[in-house]
Amino acid sequence: MADIFFVFFLGAIQALRELPIAINTEAANEQHYELPVEFFKLVLGRHLKYSSALFNSECYTLDEAEEAMLAIYCERACLRDGQTVLDLGCGWGSLSLYIAKNFPNCKITSVSNSARQKKLIEDECRRMGYSNVSVLTCDMNSFEANASFDRIFSIEMFEHMKNYEKLLYKISTWMHADSLLFIHIFCHKTFAYHFEDNCDDDWMARFFFTGGTMPADNLLLYFQSHVSIEDHWNVNGKHYSKTSEEWLKRMDANAERLKPLFHETYGSEAGKWWVYWRTFFIAVSELFGYNDGEEWMVSHYLFKKK
Ligand SMILES: C[S@@+](CC[C@H](N)C(=O)[O-])C[C@H]1O[C@@H](n2cnc3c(N)ncnc32)[C@H](O)[C@@H]1O
């Protein structure tokens, strides 16, 4: 049985190597990242972290749990003040802005494919007086950094990607001998699977994650031609479960302010999308909470250049 699984797994890995770096990028952008930022300001925590937080024993609020996860990235990546940093898939700037504040001599380049995210980060930098962040809007398929960085971070962007071989090769060209690449993904403990772009009966794939990937915990370890693993951590899925529960609570608590935004964005389908977003947060919470958080979880990886 284990042998059959291994052969199947290797076939799937070969298939990923033949795809573009990312597929259906427009759909993914529309589904999540081009909604008015006010939605995310009212639903996410203070750092606008659109990825799992870490509810360790000292964290009672989502804001604290966001900060705990951001801090652990910097610790695990051995980030030092003064280093150059690339944040791939920067979202609304949770990590870039955290580093800008706590490591004021770091020079940060933040990249995502969403123009709204760039504007929000730039506004926040102006408001906070940070001059050490520059933000680029670019699809990972075509992004070229033309520089090397001491630390490269990517937090929950790899799930939007397919060809990890090509992507990790590209990233390795932006690394020097002492650079480190830190990646945070959500994953299943054993199985990797596609969120099929043409599958009508996969609700998550159709409305929220078209063209995405559910990586297995060990998936990235099969793509070490250009980078090699230095360290690897698992974070129990209950942290993501609680994060998504908090997003749902905020959505419900802010319903009066959010509903007009839904009308602006979805027009006559606003009611349906209100239910879809609630369902999305509930589904994420249930999935990552399943089996005491030991089935689907978050994994962290630290790679160096080969
Ligand atoms: C789940 S969000 C995580 C955001 C942020 N890292 C955080 O933790 O708050 C994924 C990020 O990846 C970006 N992204 C997804 N597909 C991309 C692509 N093809 N090219 C560039 N960025 C992409 C999204 O715009 C978004 O910023």
C-alpha cells in the first residue's frame, strides 16, 4: 500500500513540474484579494494577517495571536536588523509592516499580485513614517527580483502555486550563500491535492480557491534541486481553526457595516455571497480543527540555497 501511494505521489509531483508556476491567477485575485479593504479591516485582526495566527498560552485575542505568529517567523528565520528582506505574497502587509516596525534597519521588498494590497501597505507606511518598505504588484509567474536578499519569506502564498520546482529555482536566484528562505503553508499531514478549476461540485475550488493546491506536509521536500531544507516545523491545525472562528465572529459582529460593502461588490448576489463568506470561514475552522488539529495543519520550512 505504501509503495502504491509513493508511486502515485511521485506521478503527481511530476505533474506539478509540468504546470506554470501559478494558474487561474485572475480568478484567485477576484475571489479574495480585490474585495474592498474595509472588509478585511473589519474581519481580520489589527495586523490584517490573512493567514493562520498562533494562539499560544499568552494569546487571548486575535491581535495578540497574529503578533505571536509574526514574531515566530522572524525568530525561526533568524532575522537580524539591517538585513534585506523579500516578502512574497505580502497580502495587506502583515509581515512586511511588522518587520518595518521591529527591525527598523531592514530594507523590505513586498510583492503580491493585488494593486489594492500595494496601496494599503503604502498608505500605512506613510501613516507610520516607515521608509524601508517598497511594494511591487506582480504575478509570481513573471516576477523577477533582479537582486539578492538576506531573508525571503512567503506566508500562505505557495498554496496558490503549482510548479514548485520552477518557483523555488526562481527564488534561489535571489539568494546568496547566507540567505534563508522561510515558508509558511497550510497543508494536509499526508495528501496533496488540487482545488480543481473545472470541478463544479467542489464548492471551495469553485468560489474561493480556484486553481489552488492543498500541499502535503512533505510536498516541498520533493523540490530540493536548488534549495535545501534546514529546518521544518508543524503547527497544530487548531491555531488556524481558532483564527477562522475569530474572522467569522468579527464578520457577524460587523454585519451592519459590512453588508453595504457586499452590495457594492456583489450587487444582486450580495445575500448569497454573505452566506458564502460565512461558510468559507466555518469550513476553514472545521477543517483545521478536525482530528484535534492533527490532520490539516500549518507547516513552516527553512531553506538555504544549494
Ligand atoms: C493568503 S494571502 C497571505 C497574505 C499574507 N502573506 C499574510 O499572511 O497576511 C496570499 C497572498 O498571495 C498573493 N498571491 C496569490 N497568488 C499570487 C500570484 N500568482 N502572484 C503574486 N502573488 C500572489 C495574494 O495576493 C496574497 O497577497
